Amino acid sequence: MKKWYDIIPYLIFGLGIIMDIGVNLTGIYIIPVTESYMDNIFAGIMTVSVMCFTLITLIASFLDNRLFGV
């Protein structure tokens, strides 16, 4: 059984499409997309990707039980 909050990603995606069509038709925008905005989005994506890579590396290293000599 789905919960009510399972539809939130679909609503956000639909709202984005509606906003995009509205900007194309009228030229009026709600969220201004500037160069600094895009730089911040890129920095956030890079931060999340590095954190995921680090987490995967830590998990893989904990699962490795080899000993290289005494």
C-alpha cells in the first residue's frame, strides 16, 4: 500500500514541467537561474558524488578480511 508521501517526487517533477512550459510561453519565471545558481547546483552534485564514492570505498574496505602477513 502506498503512502501519501510516495507521490511527492511525481508532483515535483510535474511542477517543474509546468513551470518550464510557462516560462517558454510567457517569459515570466519564478526561480531565476543565474551563473552562481548553476555553480552552486554543480558544487552540490559533486559533493554528494564524492560522499557516495567515499561511503562505497569504506564499505568495501570493511568487507575485505585479508591479512598481508605477520
